[in-house]
Amino acid sequence: MNDAVFGQRLRFLRKQAKMTQQAVADRLQIHRTAYTKYETGVVAPDREALVRLSELFGVSVDYLVGCDAEVDIYIVVWGGGCSAD
């Protein structure tokens, strides 16, 4: 996983969803500080958290970890939010 890409995508998706870090943390049932560490690349989420994040934001785990740029292209071309795979 590319931690920098992961953190950037996670932050982008959260802001697109108009959610605070606290709101995402509440949905994941973790502390806000733990979630903040995901966005800043200090700590990588475990597999369960990755799946829950992908479901929350409607993107693939591959996209979150930097293996799939499809959503980036969609956002640039269409100016829309992220779509589910």
C-alpha cells in the first residue's frame, strides 16, 4: 500500500462525502485519533477497516490502496463524486 496515496484518497473521499474525521471514526467504531493516523499515513488500517472504508465511500479497496485510478479519472472527466465499482 502506498500510504501517501491512501491518505490523500481517504481524505478526498471524506471531504466529498462532507464528513468529519469524527463522523468517519464513529461509523468505523474507532477513535478519531486512530482514523486521523490513517489519513496522515502514520498507521495503515487492517483488512477489516479497509473493507469498511471502501463500503462507506463506495469505492474498491484497490482504489483506496492506490492500485486503481479509475475513480480519479471519473472525477476529473465528469466532475462527479466517486461511484461504486
